[in-house]
Amino acid sequence: MGERFTNFDPAAQLDHDGAVEIFLDEAFETGDAAFVAEVMGMVVRFKGVDEIASKAGMTGTELSELLESGGNMTLTATMAILSALQLKVNVVQ
């Protein structure tokens, strides 16, 4: 018999805030804007799209469209989403 594969959603593994922070930090470390947007989307799904959208001052549809834009979000939108997630960006050398 062959192996059975199922869909894997990494967002399901984000079972605590520490995991969210590590996941996003690692995404930012890649320097790949599209990957950062994808990871932010996973985190937003974990936290709840409508709740995060409301805190970020947008609708769930607007937030979903931003996250699906392939990493082409404005800095304003990125900061609003991170603030809604109660996270901030630290610049380090």
C-alpha cells in the first residue's frame, strides 16, 4: 500500500505566542517579502482574520487581499498588521 498524504497547514502548529514570534522572525530573516507575507497570512489565520483585521483598521477581505498580494504590502499595512498581532519590528545589526 502507498503512503497517504494530507494537506499540512503550518498555521496549525502555531500553538503559542512564542511560536508565532519565532516563525515571523525566521521569515523576516530570509529577506523574501513574498515569504514574509505568506507567513504573516498563516499567523493571521491562526489568530483569526476578522479579529486581526478589525484591530488593524480594515475588513477581513481587505486583509486577506493584502496578504495574498505576494509580499507587495505597504509599510503602513505591514505595521498595522504587526501592531494588531501585538508585535513590533526590531532593527539589529
